[in-house]
Amino acid sequence: MKLLTITVPCYNSQDYLDRCMESLLVGGEDVEILVVNDGSSDRTAEIADAYAEKYPTIIKAIHQENGGHGEAVNAGIRNATGLYFKVVDSDDWVKEDAYLAILEKLRELTGGVD
């Protein structure tokens, strides 16, 4: 089981998805990243699939018809396997030291996850 599932709702996010994903990958194997492509008409699906192929134990790409931000988040919730859950929008990124500190705190709270 993963410690943290992060859902990344995406709609036409090709211009900034890479920055978001690279910031989240720092979490390593403790993190499950669900990229939910919500009916994008640009290269978002292709980018999501490339990340899922490159990091198959960390990233899963989910493709659905456009249902809006809320439905993309709900798709993430339905597919999450992590102990904790977080949403990071595709045009955001996380600060590495803060992210790693949160993961460390979650490890302490849970005694580690197997």
C-alpha cells in the first residue's frame, strides 16, 4: 500500500503538466500519482501516458470524458489505494522540502506502510 495518493486533475494541461509531475515524483515509491485526463483536446493524454509508462509503480493515467474538475477528483478517489489522499491541480507544483517533510510526518504517524 502506498502512503499517499495524489490525484492530478487535468484538462488541456500540456503546457504545465511536466512541472507538476516532476515536483511530485520526488516522493518516490511512497506515493501513488493518479493523473486524471478529463477529456483534454491537447497533448495532455499523451504526456500522462508517457509518465505512466516511465514510472509504472508510481503513476497511473486515467482517461475519461470531460466531467469537470469535481468528477476528475472523484475519479481519483475511486482509484486511490494510498492511506492518505491529496489533490494537486495540474498547473501547480510542490516545494520539495515541504513535500518531503509531509511524507516524513505521515510515516511517523503511521509507523510506515508496507
